[in-house]
Amino acid sequence: MPAPAPTTSRRTEKKPTPRLTVSVTLGSGTIMLAGDLNRRTVRHLLDAARTLGLVPQASWTVDVRALTSYDESGLRGLGACYRQAVRQGIQMSVVGAGDPLRTALSRVRLDRHVFCSGDQTVDTSLPGRTYPLVRVPA
């Protein structure tokens, strides 16, 4: 008689939920990202771009200084924001990108379109109110 198969308890470990905070300042056309931009959170960036698209703007600024990580979906999301801006005749720039993000954006050939020359800071003194769109809980 064969021995019974050993029983193993499968422990399902919950992966930590990625965190992303997205804020939009309508007056200056700024999207601020803080946290993880990945396939689970990129929709919030796209929602922010749609929100800015409803307000007449000459330019958009995506501030990624507080971005802690990103994946391919996050890069595609930045590309989708850029395409939406171009369709509406708006210039988009990314500020505060570190070397890894700059390299990744250059690989998809967005670097020369979204990086402005010179100082890469956001002027927060412009009139407008910041609206936190979403904070994905942990």
C-alpha cells in the first residue's frame, strides 16, 4: 500500500499593496507623484492627466521627485500622459527624475520630449489649489 502523500499547508503571504499619492494643481498644471508607480497604481496617474485635460492649460508638469519606484506600466503611463498632452496641444515636462528614470525614458525616446533644459523645479508660487486625487492605502 502506498504511503499517503504528505500534507503541506500552503501559506499565502499577502504582498504589500503599493502606495501612490497623486496630487493635481490646476492653476499651474502640475501632477505630483509620490510612491510606487506600477501596474496597480498607474491608473491614478492617467486619471490625473484626464483631470488636467479638462482645464485649459499651456503646459503640464509631472513632478516625480518623490517617486520611489516604477515599472514598465508606469513608464507606459507617463508615455500615455505625454500623448494625451500632445493631442490637446499641450507641452508636458517631467521634473525631478533621477538617473534611472531618465535612462528608462531615454530608452523609450521620451527624454527629449519631456525633459526641459535648465532648472528642473516646479514653481509652486503659481496661483491654484492642489487637489489630492488619490492616496492608495497600504
